[in-house]
Amino acid sequence: MTNEGRSGRARRKAIPALYSLHRGPVGFANLMVSVVDGTIVLDPQVTGSCVITLEEEAACELRDMLREWLG
């Protein structure tokens, strides 16, 4: 999973999402998705304090699952 020749902006995207912090009230949040050194990084707080990282194989599994669920 390489991004050679792509700008930094092309490797980051904010996705509107609902966020529940430790069983607290549900609210709107942007889920920041980026590529760092070939790894997908999901940052629900957009602060870097709590991130989920996916290597290529895990990212492909997530992609396939979303395609199955969403058609």
C-alpha cells in the first residue's frame, strides 16, 4: 500500500461519524482517516490520543466487510 506521488491531503480524509466516549452520550465527530508509512490510521478524536492502526491485510479485511454489508 504505497502512496508515492500523492499529496498529504490525498492521504487524509475526515469522515462524519457518531462517537460515544466510554458509554457517555453519543455525539457527532469527525473520524480522521490517514495513511502513515503505509499503515491506515483511524483517529476518532482527531488529536492522536486514541488511534486505531490497520496494516494492509487488516485494512483489506475491513474493506471487504464493508462492501459485503453495504452492497
